[in-house]
Amino acid sequence: MKRSFLKNAALLSAGSLAAKAIGALYRVPLLSALGSYGMGMYQMAYPLFCVLLTFSSAGIPTALARMIARDTARGAESASAMRVAFRLFSALGLAGTAIMCLLASSMARLQGNGGLFFCYVALAPSVFFVALIAVLRGYFQGKRDMIPTALSEVAEQAIKAGFGLFFAYRFRFSPEKAVAYALFAVTLSELGALFFLLIRYRAEFRPVRLETKRTSGAEILSCVFPVMAATSLLPFSQTVDSVLIVKLLSRFTPQAVSLYGLYAGGAVSLVNLPVSAVYGLAAASVPAVAASFATGNEEEGRRRAVYALGVTVVLTGLAAAGLFFLAERCVQILYPSLSAGETETLIALIRISSVSAVALAGTDTLAACLAGMGRAKKAAQAMLTAVLVKLALQPLLIVPSLSITGAAIAANGCYSVAFFLDLIYTVRKDKRRSKHDHIGGARRRTGRSRRCGNESAAAGG
């Protein structure tokens, strides 16, 4: 079982790491083409996009994977689940696209940059495409087939990098146009990934009606919503960051947008690489833990969760140490066009943010395990507490003496709080669930005893 779990995790992690590597390497020439100001604009458009993605698609792969794995473990499968999921999240994706277009002008004014309007419009169709991509990935992950998800992630990043660099250099003398077209490349990449998954799904999907139960939209939403709540808080806080951090920096420096670009587009992108490297552990944990809990073997489910966390911490710990000690060399190789001051700032940001690699990766794995256990609400509570801690720390830490490094320190505090709370929720037993399972187990044993007694009596007769 561990071998199968690690194989699935390795496949997804390899795909995710390759995709993130393409994305991180893509940002090197992108930063050269756009400059730190253009990269700042690029990053400022992403948080609203991420929030709308969260409300239209986040949690879908995890929740559907849990549903499919749970039903499979119980010897049941509903052929209607995918049809209902497609209809439901197509509608939500279209709503997200419409909302992004409607908010584009207001967000651009709020962030003090009119050029962001076109950036939001260029990104808007991606919300619809990603909602459908999420449904398809959830199906494949629930079946423990991680190859389509891994390949689609690589294709997604490759298309984005190819078209993004083409547009960025094509319009490099007009920064706002270059940023808008580079973001349109994201839309093209999501469309390409969607086509790939649809082709794979149509080739492989064979509905097996092991039972007549039909899945309703309400049932899917009841599974998706807690996971969505857990995963939406961080992107939402990053949207707030794109406004709050820039405004806090603007109190004492005219380089606020450029500093935010170095932090969000440089340091965070590099630090996310180790997190991506173990992403497969989180995704593979959902069906593994869900199957154990569905069959009543909760202790086995917790052991799988602890095992996944242990592998996560070891791998990301080594990677984080490498980032800390090799930060200067990484910046010199990856960002040679930065000025001396920007180079020094980015090195400091990478070293401080390296702590986040372990905490964030551990949080992702534990949140996935909690979703598999049916306790996604606990993960949402933990992340809400962590985000509130970060928002409280930012005004205290983003001061002239710390500048943008204060934002990195606040993020470390956020992820550390989320990690430790998720760990407590994972290892702690649910007393109400345990009591229910104890009573249910007693009833099942009584029922089996009665059946055995009746069978013995019949045999004796």
C-alpha cells in the first residue's frame, strides 16, 4: 500500500515540480522583459484571479477525489456524479469569469493602476476553463490515476511560458500591454490543458453502475464547500496583500510596487518550488485516507496521514536549507539583470521565506488529509486563524527598518500557525465520531452474532 501511495505521490510531484520549474524559469526572462514594475503589475492582477478560482474551482479535485475513493472503497459508484459536477461547476466558472470582468475597473482603481483593467479582462476566461479542469482532475485522482493531472500541469505551464514570453518581448516597449498579453497567455494555457484532459477523459471514462444511487448537486456542494473554505482563505489573503502591502510600503518608499514584485514574483515563486515538489503527497493522501475512513479503519487513515507528513517535512526541510544557504547564488544565476539593491533585497527575502517552504508544504499535506477524513472544516478554521495572525503582523512589521522583509516574516508566522493547528486536528480523535463508531460497531457485531446464531440453528435443525 505504501508503495502504491508513494508511486502516485511521486507521479503527481514530478509533474507538479516540472510545471513549477517551468513556471519559475519562465519568470526569469519574463522579469527581464517586463522589469520589476511590470512584474509588480503582473503579480497584482493574480490575487483576485486566485480568489475567483477558489470560489469556482478550488476544493473540487480534493472533494471529488474523496467522494470517488470513498464510494469505490464501499463498492459503489455513481455514474451521474461527473455529469452533475460538470453542469454545476460550468455555471460557477462562468459566474466567476463574469464577476472578474465586472470588477476589473473597480479593482484597477483600488490598486491605483488603470492598466490593470486589461490584465483582469485578459485573465477572466481562465476562471471558466479552470473550473472544468478541476472536475476532470478530481475524477482521475479519485481513481488514483495521477498521470493525466501531472501531464496537464506540465502542458499548462509550457503553453503559458511559450506564449507569455512571445507576447512579453513582442510588446516589451509598452509595459502595460506586455503585461496584459502575458496574462492572456495564462488563458491560452488553461484552454490547452482543458482540451488535453477532455480527450483523456472521453478515451478512458467507462461508467460502472454498481448501484442506482444518483448524485445531486447539493451532495457535491456539501463535500466541496468545506474544502473550498479551507483553500479560499489563503488566496483571499493574498488579494488583500496585493493592496495592503503596497499601501504600507508606500508610506515610506516610492518603490512599493517594485518591492512587492520582488517579493511575490521572485522570492515566493522560488520558495514555492519545494512545496510543489511534494504536492503529490497531498493529492495522493486524499483517496488513501478517505478509503481508510470509509471502511472504518480510522487508525490506518491517521497512520497514512502521519507518514505523508513525515515525508513532506523531510523533503521540504532539505530543500529549504538549500534555498537558505544558496540564495545568493540562485539570485545571481536566475536574476542577473537586477540592480545591486534589488539583488540584496531578493536574497534577504528568499532566506527569510525559506521557512515557509516547510510550514506551507506541511499545511497542504495535513489539510488534504483532513479533507480525506471528512474534517475539512478544521483545516478552514486553522487557516482562518493563521490569516488573521498575518494581517495583524503586517502593519507591525512592514516598517522602514524592515521594509518588504516584514511581509515575509508575517507570512512565516501565518504558515507556522496553520501547520501546527492542522497537526493537532489530524492526530486528535473526534470524540463524537469515535462514540458513534463504537456504537455502530457494537450494533454490527450484534447483528453478525444474531445472523451466525440463526445460521447455526438452521444448520442444527
